[in-house]
Amino acid sequence: WLNQRVAGFDKFVAMGDKRGTDATLFENYSLGVSTNRDVWAYHDSKETLARNFRSAVKFYNAEVKRIALAKKSGNDLTFDDVRGLIDTDPSKFGWDDKLFRSALAGRPGEFSEDHLRPSLYRPFNKRWLYFDRAFITRPGQHPRMFPEGRENRVILVNAAYKMSGFVGLMSDITPDLHVNGDAQAFPLYWYGANTDGQDEAADPQLSLGAPEAPREGHQRLAITDAALAHFRAAYPDDPAIDKESIFYYCYGILHHPEYLRSFRDNLAKELPRIPRMKSREDFWAVHNIGRTLGEWHVGYEQFDYTRCPEVVLDTKGKTLSDEHYRVEKMRYAKVEGAKDLTTIHYNEFITVRNIPDHAHNYVIASRSAIDWVVERQGVRTDKDSGIVNDSNDWAVETMKNPKYPLELLLRVIALSVETLKLVDQLPKLDILES
């Protein structure tokens, strides 16, 4: 059977439309950050990222000078010539067409620690990012979403949705392109001058080192006036409905099991369109749950893991000190050769037991939230560059807590259980036809 879109979905208002042919809920949106050199641009350790990128910029500038000398010698170099001349040893830096063109144009780079910022790299996995437009292939609209010193939240829609699990996630820091699939970020706020609905794909100058939105840039809600009028028309006796409430209502709808089930084929082929509930009471019920989910998913590092009291830490009776919380690679236990989802071997000293089976039903980008933690917390070495990422560095240097990886696992287990409980409380999807 071929998957087919459900008729009527196109009557709902689109979250966004870069073609400009439909009315939209959001003024603008953007892909997550695409660096094209993640192993160089991201790291668990701020200090190591700074050291690596300082070295990379020095090497890049040396190559720019070498190309300039070759041009001074009377050589009329082409793009392909530069590609052949550049030293592309992956242990020194990661090159792409953007940097080849920058080298041909003679544009040097400059390292600055001001470009270091925390980012959401994968679900429930933060890393430091070196966010310099000169070295980011597609920075998107994120300087307008997260200018220095300003706060925001973005709904991350998986544009590569595989018709299973949840299509949305929320973040309050700069997201990577592949944070939850192919992430399209829909912000609560925009900063700076009015935008024209275009991003760096349409305006290449946005990716060539243009200045970021100023810290004192104007803040405005990103929900459109047309969207506000659309929802107020459905509930004319409720002046409390505003742009911020629509933002969290959208997040609630994106978690509605009936919505995901009914329109899964549409969501696999296009960005979400958001229906209106028939009653204002149901609008606010969806909004309240969406807001609570947003608070939980943004604040996952503070989520109370005692809300899942059945989970047990087995330390074999050993009194643990800081060094015993270091994690190299978590593994699920096995029973008769099959993965046991109720038990995770954190390290040789700690085993997490009695994980509820249904906790794994909180799925993002085809994996459970718990799986994302198991995969991302540990130590890994990039084969080509030799760069080592160690999540214990984030724990100790950034969080000042060597227990962080274990506590993160416990928090995400509890968060998964509570998210599913809350989603089950959403009202029946009784919606208007347009």
C-alpha cells in the first residue's frame, strides 16, 4: 500500500512556507545550523574546542596566504585549481566548497572566543559550538533567533519525519541541523530588523561573515498577525488568546497522538499544518499541556528523576566517589542474546535497573530519548581527524558535576515516562475543518 496524504490537511494553516504562497503561523523559520565540519565546530569541552579551532584557523590562514602567493606569481587560479592546491588533511581542518571559495577570494579568518556558545547537538545532548559565519556553511537565521545575550525558544520540527514517534522538540539554545532529524526551527521571538522571509539559501551574503543581530535588537513575537486573527476568530469571546499561547498550543498539537496518527503521511512529506480545536476549553487544554511539555523538554537537565521511583541504581554495595561516575560507553543488558531495555550498564561500577518498558515509547527521530542518552554520553574518537569527544568533559567543565551523565540518564527516563503520561491527557482531537 502506498502512503497517502489525508485530504483536508491542506486546509489547516501551515507553520511556515518559504514559497510565500500560504498564510502561515510563523513569520519565518530556519534550518538548524549546518557546519559541514561538525568534528571541528562542536566539542564537549569548551577549552578543547577553543584550542582545536584556534589551531584550525591558523592553518586555514596559512593556506589562504599560500593561495595568494600562487596568484601573485601570475597564476590565474580557478576554483578547481584551489581545490587541488589546498592541503585537505582532515587532521588539520575540515574543508568544503565555501572555504575553498573563501581561500580563492583571499579572505582570512580570525579566532575569537566570543564565537563559543552552547548548542543542542542531538536530543538531550548539549555541546559547545564555534559559531562564526566565516566557518559555518549554513548558519541559517540563528543570529536573529539567538543573538548574544538574548533569550528565546524554538520548536524543532523534524522535516525528515519517518512516521513514528514525535515530530517536535523544543530548545532554548542554538540547534544543530540534525538535532532531531532535519530540524526546522520555529522561534517564539525574532530579533533585529524585519525579515523578508528569506534565509541564507536565498541570500548567500548571510553566510559570508555578515554582522550578527545586535544585542539591543528589537524583540518581537514570531507568530504572525494573521495567525492571531485566525485563532481569535475561532474563539471570539476569549481575549486571553495571544501569540505566545498559540506558540505553546502548536507544541501541544505536535505531541497529540491522534494528530500524529491521522496525518503521519502528510507530516512525512511536508511541514506541519496546525488545526484549531472546536472549543476554547480544548484550545487551552492543548496549550497548557504544550507549555508544560516545553518547560520540561527545555529544562530536562533539572527534571526531577525521583518521579520515576521504580528505577534502581545497583552499585554492588560500593561507596562511590567522583571518579566512579565516569562513563566510557553505556550498554543495555542482554537476556538470552536479546537487548534488555529494562537494564543499562552505565559502567563497571553502576547498573541502572527496573527501567519501565514503556519509557522507550518516547521516540524522537526514530530512537527513544533514552537511546539518545545511551548513545551520546561516553567517549568517541573521530577516525579521520583524531579528535576525541568526551561527554565527561561537559559534565566536569561545564556542569561542574561528574555525576551529570548518570543523572541525565535518570532524568530522561523519568522525563520520558512523564511526557507520555501528559500526552495521554490531551483532549480528543475535535477540530474545525479549516
